[in-house]
Amino acid sequence: MVGSVGQRINDIRDQWHTKKHPFFTSMLDGSLDLKALGIYMGYHHQFVARAQPAFGLMYYRAPMDVREALVENLAEEHGMMALPGEGHEPHDHNEMIFRFCRAAGLSEEEVRNTPMSPAWVGRNLHYVECLREEPIGVALAMQSTQEGQQVALNVEVTIPSFIKHYGYTKDSPEIEFFVEHAEADLEHSERQLALCEKYIDTPELEARAMVVCEEAVKLRWASITDLYRRYVLKEADLLPPGIAA
């Protein structure tokens, strides 16, 4: 059951929910080029490659129940254990990213070498800084606003759009990443939210959590806006004189 702190965190998440971003809503009528979504997944791969090691920074200072949640999250991401519940099998989440990107026209090498834009770097640095420096409950609250967005984004936007407009079924291996994370991130974010409510136990921590969560969701939105401008609107970057794009 979500308490008042958790509800405030979810309200901040939903205010800036990227399921409402035109980059993703353009999937609903099939107008988003699949390669643009592949590029998004390349950026996501780079983000995760930098964010996951920061779990160790949080693990070092976290209480045991938070440590267990961090380890289980990482084990699922690396295909070392399955999601809770009957019928699930372990999956390497990086392999699912590469599989989708191949279908979208990007090689594994291109995904591994995707250069992150400044907006994505800023979001990445904020994430790592939170896991390293913020009080445990605050860091968990921030995490829940990120993984928690994946659920509605996939259930309401990407998966039905893949089926309606892009020729896939829910069982297509190419979109397994999105289907898997519709479930995985529900479990992860609900656990993060429950734990953050446990460890946000003062008005000062609650106030700090709201500030950090709002920073995180705004950065996530800005990172998707960056992709939208570059790969949908085809806007050129403003660069100093003499610098080639």
C-alpha cells in the first residue's frame, strides 16, 4: 500500500511521465521511425552501463533490506536470476537491448559505441550522485521515479504500438526487452517505494526527496526531448563557429 510519502513521489513521477512525451506518443499512430527508438535504446544502454556500477556505492552504506533489493535487481539485469513468479526465466537485459536494436537497424558495435548527449550525461551524473551521496530513502525515492516510469510507458505505449503498427506480437523476441520491463520495473519500483517510505522518516528527508525526485524526472524528460529534437524533428545542434556536427 502506498503511503502519503509514496503518493507524493508518484505524483511527481506522473507529472513528468515520459509516456506523455511526443517522442513516445508518436508511436501510437506508427509515425516514429523504429531506428529512432533503436537510438534511444543505444542511449539507454550507455546510461545503464554507467548507472549500474553506482549500485555498489549505495550498497556499501545501505541497510540489509536495501542491499538485498539492489543485489536482486542487478542479478535480474544480468540474467543471473528470473523475475519473481511462475513462468519467468532469467534473461540478460543487454542482449535484449542488442536484439531490438538489430531489428531497428543498429549493430551491437553501434550500440556499444553510442555517444551520450550532454542531456543524457547530466541525467547519468545526477543518478550516480544520488546513489553515492543522498540519504538512503531519498536515493530509493529517486530510483522509483525512474524505473516506475517504465511500466506505464511499456504497457500503454510501446507494446500496443509495436503490435498495432510495427508488425510484432507480444511474444516477438525483438521486443522482449519492453515486455520484460513492463513487469520487472513494476516489481523493482514498488519495492523501492516501500523501502523509501521506511527510511524517509523525518519531514526534512521527505522535503529533500521531493527536490531530488523532481530533478530526476525533469532530467529524464530533457534527455528524451534531446532525442526528439535530434532524431524526429531533425534539428541541428547549435555549435561554436568552426565546429563540425
